[in-house]
Amino acid sequence: SLPALPRRVRGAIVTGGVVLGALAVVAVPGLLSLFLQLFAPSGDASTQSRTNALARLPEFVSESPLFGTGFGTFLPRYYIFDNAWAMMLVELGILGLLAFAALFITSIYSAERAVRQSADERAKLFGHMLSASALTIAVVFAFFDGLSFPIAAGFAFLIFGLCGALSTAVHEETLLATVDTPEQRMSRRLADRRARTRRARSR
């Protein structure tokens, strides 16, 4: 269930974040105004280049809408999207984009399914952490071409693998808990025998 962290821990995180932010603003003059300028309208060449590239996205996609131009064929010397989703749409088309989105969806679903199935609080917290990580990567990929950077791409697929591994481990643990092993059958027989012996003696 959400939220995953206890209320006391969440309160400590929020309070600590506010205090550290206030200390940073006081310690570094002009930090707040510099931060606000990041969200102000900008006409620099870098921003203009990305805006122009996204404006031409339908034109690039129309050349091969289903399958794209091929992975790695849209070189940054032409246009820079700084958007992994837009780049994926151009290079792999609609089908490739849907397949890439399916990786995130199935990863988040697998991690949250493990949360629902497991009785271990550590596994639940780990599942929430992995699903949040996958969702964060999906959002961040909209702001830079993540697959062009080996560390970012490798980390994304590492999270995908961990989501699947956690789901498999929890599922197998659940199955083992329901399997009637020979040791369990022997324990039941011994318990039944002791119960019959006690009843016979009580008579």
C-alpha cells in the first residue's frame, strides 16, 4: 500500500529537506533567484535548438511511422531532441515506442505485484523503491536522450531486471509456502499420532 514509508520517516525527510533548502538559500546569496531563472522563458541557442527539433518531430516520424529509421541512425549533429521518447519514436517508430513503454509498465507492475504478494516488509519496501525508480526514469527520459548515455541506459535496464527478479523471487517464495513437502506431511502425521495417543490415554 502507499505510501511505503512510515509517517515518521516521511515527516523527517520533508522537514530535513525544508531545513537544508533554507540553509542553502541563506548560505549562498542569489541561489534562490538563480533557481527561479531556470524556469523563466529563455531564448538561448540551446533551448531554441531543442524547440525547433521537437517542432519538426511529426515530419521526421512521417518518413517511417511504424518502424522508424533504425536505432542509432538519427545523429545528434542534425537535431538534438534531448528527449529519449521523441528519439525512440523517430528511430523505432510507434511500435518501438510502445515496446519501450511496455518495459516500464511491466517493470512497475512486477514490482508492485511483488509488494502485494510478499509478507516481508523489506521486500515490500524494495518493491516500492524499484517501481518508483522505474517511474522516475520514465519521466526523466523526457528531458534528455538517456539511451545515448551508457550509464543511464544501463541503469534503466538494471532496474527492469531487478523488478523482474523481485517478482520472480516473491512468486517462488509464495509457491514454496503452499507446497506440501514430505517434511510437512511427516510433521502432520506425528502430530496426529501424538493427538491419538493423548486421547487414548485420557480414556
